[in-house]
Amino acid sequence: MGSVVIIGAGGVGQVVAHKCAQVPEVFEKITLASRTKAKCDAIAAGIDRKIDTAKIDADDVPALTEFLNKVKPDLVINVALPYQDLHIMDACLAAGVHYLDTANYEPLDEAKFCYKWQWEYQERFEKAGLTALLGSGFDPGVTNVFTAYAAKHFFDEINELEIIDVNGGDHGQPFATNFNPEINIREVTAPCKHWEVDKFVETEAMSVKKSFECPENVGTYNIYRMYHEEMESLVKHFPTIKKASFWMSFSDNYLKHLEVLGNVGMTRIDPVIYNGQPIVPLQFLKAVLPDPSSLGPLTKGRTCIGCVCTGIKDGKELKKYIYNICSHEEAYKEVKSQAISYTTGVPAMIGAMMMLSKKWLKPGVFNMEQFDPDPFMDALNKHGLPWKETTL
Ligand code: NDP
């Protein structure tokens, strides 16, 4: 059905490559390209299908455009870092290729992620007859599709949305992050924002917590309110939502380490001079922390991520919970990655499948909830992330 270039050979890139390779009728040709070619080759060697590999610096737009003109893919799956989003979108426009990513653009020198920069590409993608699908991971991604599915099938209107991301896994390390440490720490140390009536209200990071009991004996965890990008698009596309908040579980141990690292300045993103050289403390910290891809064989337990929607159906109040539970050990058995990379990489593959099969393909820049959720929800059940729904 088509040819894809996957950019980024980290934890998520590894899962996307494996999952695309499992569906040869859709992904006829796969090229994995990243800054370090050896990482692409190592991933390709673990897959029993031919995957082409290449070295590419995605921030070099002319070189990336030339590469895309040579490979001629139908679609680029961007699982490099959020800093590369705009450069990859520029190269896709220049080469006439569709685009998909899993995280919205963030400037390197400011921990501020929002859709403004990518939504500004709307007219250019529309004119070029190309699709850009934004945020096709789990959260953002599946959480947007869960909300769209609830709006389509369960509610006349959704009034409150709570997205709850619990990682009940344990990797046994004193301190490690489950995906890119720099991106992860920038995200969790940012001020919290949640939606109230018609605007985002800002509060101090990690200042509001509650306890949440996951279904199916995953356990009871402390979850903390924080800002997450999908709220921005969901309140725009579902204006009946008057309250939206995002919650994530953190262990006391993780938070204590983070507090100390913050107190001593190690989470700073501005350069400091060390021995005459400028270094960014957070980038240095990333270099000494465990590589998230090394956590695969160590992590035990399950994730539980989902949406609690409250709203009105036939004049009555209704509360629904849609969720997925994913086992770290099962994910590792299948694709040699822990569940955080797995729950991101599978939806990236499914988003790409929706585009290549033309179920989700129209000119412009779109968030996940702007397409029909049904074929995506069916594909989640078939490709490793089965979901359940319940009335609370
Ligand atoms: P990693 O750091 O493990 O991998 C990133 C990869 O991108 C690395 O292989 C890196 O190369 C490569 N890369 C970085 N810069 C460039 C560049 N300029 N040109 C080419 N390649 C580059 O990150 P993850 O795999 O954990 O995360 C990937 C993405 O997924 C991130 O954007 C993250 O925010 C997103 N994500 C989304 C989630 C969701 O649910 N929506 C959840 C988790 C992650 P090198 O190996 O040389 O460093």
C-alpha cells in the first residue's frame, strides 16, 4: 500500500519499526533514518524483514528534502524529538510527502510546548494537498481518539474530561525516565495548567494530587495534575468541555530525586559555563541517566492510561471511563521495548496505517480527534493495545 520513512531510532522508533514490519500489506517499504545510523542498523537487525537504514540530521532541511526526494516515501513518521517537528514538516512540504508525529513542537531554549507553531502550517499543507497528523502517540494520540469515540457514541455533550496516565511499572533503578529524559523532565517541571470554563488556569507544578484506583488490579496510585498538550486541541474541538485536566502517576522516590535535581540546578535548560565550555545542565543530566531503551528488560508491571468523561446523554448525567492496560513484560517480549515506548509506537503505526489506507487523509494539519475514531479504535484492538469502557 505504501512506503514510509521513520525518523528517530530511539525507544519509540524501535517499536514503530517493529510494528510497521508486522503489517507488510500496508507498509510495503520501510526506511529507518536517524542521527546515529548504528542505532537504525541495530533495530533493523532485530526485525525479520528488510528495513533500509540511513543517517540523517533532520534539522538540516535541504539534506532531508534531498533524502526524501531520493527515497520517495508516501509518509514520514517523525519519532525524533519535538525540536525537529517544524524542520521535518518543512522538508515534507518541499518533497511532497505526508507527515505524522507523536509530540508537538517545542523550542530548544524554552520549555513551552503548544500547537500554535504547527497549526500555522495549515494553509501550506492544504495548498500542497498533503496531510499532517499531529500527536499520534498514546497521550497525545489515543487519549484524543478515546475522547472523540466517547463524544460520538456515548454522549450528547461532554462537559468534563480527565485524562489519567498511570505507570504501575517498576524498573528497579534509583532514578530513570521512561522516555527521553530531557523531554520528560522539561514536561513534568513545567507549571501545571488545566482548563476551566473558557481558559487555562495555571498552578504550581505538582501542587495538586489525588489517589486513583486503576481497574483490573493494576493498583492504587498517587496521581498529580499537570499540563499536557492534548488538552489544547481537545477543548478547541469539543467546546462543550468546561473542565479538562491531565493527571500522571509519580512515585515518591521519583519526585524526591526530581526535587533535589531541581534544587541543585541540574534541570536548568539555559547554558552554564563549565571549564570554559557552555553546557546545558539538563542535557548533561540526560547523558548520565540510564538510557530509557535499557529499561526494557528490567521493567515489570503494567500501565493504565485512559479518559474519564462526564457529560449528558438524553438529558441525564453520565460518566464513562475508556482505558487501555499494557504490560511492560509483554511489550518487551514482543518488540524488545518497555510499555511506554510500546504505547507510543503502536498508535504511531496505526495513525500511519489510517493515512496510507486513506481512511484519515485530507489536505491540512489535523489533530487525532478530527477524524472518525472508529477505524482507529478497531485497529488498537488488533495491534496490541486493546481498550475497555465502563460506566462509573
Ligand atoms: P529517544 O531520545 O529515545 O529517541 C529520539 C531519537 O531521535 C534518537 O534516535 C535521536 O538520535 C533521534 N534524533 C534526535 N535529533 C535528531 C535529528 N536532528 N535528526 C535525526 N534524528 C534525531 O526518544 P523517544 O524514542 O523516547 O521519544 C521519541 C518521541 O516520542 C519524542 O518526541 C517524545 O516526546 C515522543 N513521545 C510521545 C509520547 C506520546 O504518548 N505521545 C510518549 C513518549 C514519547 P540519537 O540516537 O543520535 O540521539
